[in-house]
Amino acid sequence: MKRVAILISGGGSNMVALVDSMTGDHPARPVLVLSNVPGAGGLERAAERGIATAVVDHRPFGTDREAFEARLTGALETARPDIICLAGFMRILTPAFTGRWSGRMLNIHPSLLPKYPGLHTHARAIAAGDADAGCSVHEVTAELDGGPVLGQARVPVMPGDTPETLAARVLVQEHALYPAVLRRFAMGDRTPVHLP
Ligand code: GAR
């Protein structure tokens, strides 16, 4: 059974989708939900599901990313994860940290990568007049939102969409895509998933 740690910064809806998928014959189980934001809504949702939780607040470390990540690594090593899922974890990671977990760390990003790495993805898709938007799950490498894509889901951009209405449509697909990719990845299969 593969051990999965999930890193969050917010409400944790993707974390919930991942946790709730890891039952029955699924090859993985959640062992830790960790947030860099004390009081993040997802922590309570994880605890309700009986998952161990931890907080490593980034703020006391200021600009010292290495010191923050050293604490993060300490918390993760205690949980001995085989796989780390970033699920709305809003910290940029150093090459040392991404290298440490190379081949074992996944992220979900709300765009059809390689389009729109970084922030404000939905506003950028609307401003560009794109017919489609979506989300991607990828392996985490030193390049921000740049690792190999393991799955994508596509949604139409509708007339009158705002970043918020488009984000809501994409989020529904995120909740289907991330569990589908994790299941495959936990079985050692990196064949990309395409939804719908
Ligand atoms: C999700 O839309 C996720 O794709 C995005 O943050 C949201 C987290 O929601 N991630 C990023 O923007 C990463 N750069 P959640 O906390 O409800 O899962």
C-alpha cells in the first residue's frame, strides 16, 4: 500500500476528493495532510476523516525558503510518504526540495499546461479568448508548473464567463482528474489521463 501525503493551503476540496478516493482496492492510503496556513479549512475536513494533520507556517521563516522547507521535510519524513500530492499548496518550492522528492511529487494546476503556468490562469484564458480551459496534473520538477503532464481535463469557456464561473467549472473536473491520475500513478503507471 502506497502512503500519500497531501499538502494544502486552503479549503482543500481537491484533498477531500483524493482522500475519499483512497478506499477499497485503491493502491494508496492518505497518511498526512499538511498545511502552510494555520486554520486552513482543509485541515478540519481532513481531521473529520481521521487523517493526521500538521501545520508548518511559512511566515516565521520570512524569505528563508530553505529553513521553511527543512521543517516541511522533517514533518514529511515522519509520515514516510511514497507519494506527495500538492493540492492547492501555494508556496514556490526550491530545486533542492523538488529534487528531494523527484518522481514522487504531483501537483494539480488550473490550466491546460503548458499554457498559463503561475497565477490568474482563468482570467488569462478568458482574456486570450480561448475556447477551452481546464486543469492539469503533473509531476513536480524544479520548473514552476513545468514537470511532465500526467493528465488533463478540458471544459468549454462560455460566453460571459468570469474567472469565478470558469474556476467553478474547472474545479469540478479537478475533483475527477486528480484521483484518476493518483490511482494510476500509485500503480506505477504514468500514462496520461484524458478527461472527459
Ligand atoms: C485548485 O483550483 C487548484 O488547482 C489551485 O488552487 C485551488 C485549490 O482549491 N492550485 C493552484 O493554483 C496551484 N498553483 P482546493 O483547496 O479547494 O483544492
